[in-house]
Amino acid sequence: MDLPALDFTITLSEITAFLQVIMVDLVLAGDNAIVVGVVAASLPKHQRARVIFLGIAAATVMRVGFAVITTQLLQIIGLTLAGGLLLLWVCWKLWREVEAQRRERKAEKALQEAAARGGGSTAALHDGSHAHGHEHKKAPPKTVGQAVMQIVLADLSMSLDNVLAVAGIARDHAWVLVFGLVLSVALMGAAATLIANMLRRWPWLVYIGLAIIFYVACHMIYDGTIKVYNAAQTAALF
């Protein structure tokens, strides 16, 4: 009895695509994880895991949707530019929140030091705290919904390159495409949890994270502007 011949060409092709997808995910998942980590770090510890889970779940849905309409997305002129502008807005919002939290920590530390020195009565400290509150109004705490929305908006603008790269590599292998999307989300979730814990322990690292997000946004805006300019030049020839 003859055994059916195995098609090693397809198998080798799938393995190659599989390895390429892993490399792409390792390279591109980091930026997204930084955004998730920065957002989660601004929340109380008991809310971080929930926000990361919800944000990653929303990211999964979006990535699957992007993968389904990859061809149509590639035809949209200015999509990268719009994504960069959106990410820049998210970065600005995060920076404002970080600065508000820094001012609050500074004010609380000053009051604690004054109380430790015994430099004034409780009433005087209360009056000082009240006066300081007029100068720097305490920012309202961020809700879980607001945090998830920030993650969704940032991931919406940043995950396009990941999805297009994975879809381009695995376009003929559905299981590789699905694995690539799941892996990218898993890597982002694991890295985001680690980053959030680091940012809570060393708050100054938040500014490095914001600088990276700002750089990615500017890079997307630059690339998107070039693409729009080239498209306009091409259209002018016809």
C-alpha cells in the first residue's frame, strides 16, 4: 500500500512565514506595550490588571478587523498620517495626566514634611493645603473606561503596521495569520504588565515612555505626510 506523498513545499512555506511573524511581533509589539504600560501605571494597583485585560481584548478585536480588510486599508491615502496625529493627541493627554499626578505627589510630600517638622498647627497645615489646592486643582481620578479608551485609541493608531506586516507575510496561511495576531497581543499584555509595575516603582521612567510614544507619533506623521505628498504628485500627473 502506497502512502500519500507529503507536500513539503507548503510545510516549509508555512514554517518560514511562522518564523517571520514571530520576529515581526517581537519588534513591533514593544511600542504598543509601552502605551498600555504608561496608561495602566496611572491607575491603582487593583485596577491595572482589569484595564490591561480590557485594553488588550479591544486590541485583539481591532487587529482581527484590520487583518480582514488589509487590502482596503492599503488603499487609503493619509491613514498613517491620521494615525500619527491621533497618537500625538493621546501622548499629550497622557503627559498632562502625568504632570498633574507629579504636582499632587509634590504637594502631598511638602505637607508631610511640614507636619513632620512640626512647623505649624493642624489648622495651619489644613489652610495651606486648601490654598495650595486653589493653585493646583487636584485632577479627578482616571476611570477604567477612560483608561481603556486611551489604550484603544493608541493601539488603533499604532497596531496598523503590525497587522499589515503579519498579514503580508501570512496572507496564504490562515493559521499563521491567526497565530501572529494572538502572539502580538500576548506579548503586548505580558510586556505591559511588567512596564506598568516598573513605572509605579520608578515614576521618572514614565517620561522615557512618553518620549518613545512621541517619537513614534512624529515618525508616523512624517511617513504619512510623505505618502500623501507622493500620492498628490502622482495624481497631478494624470
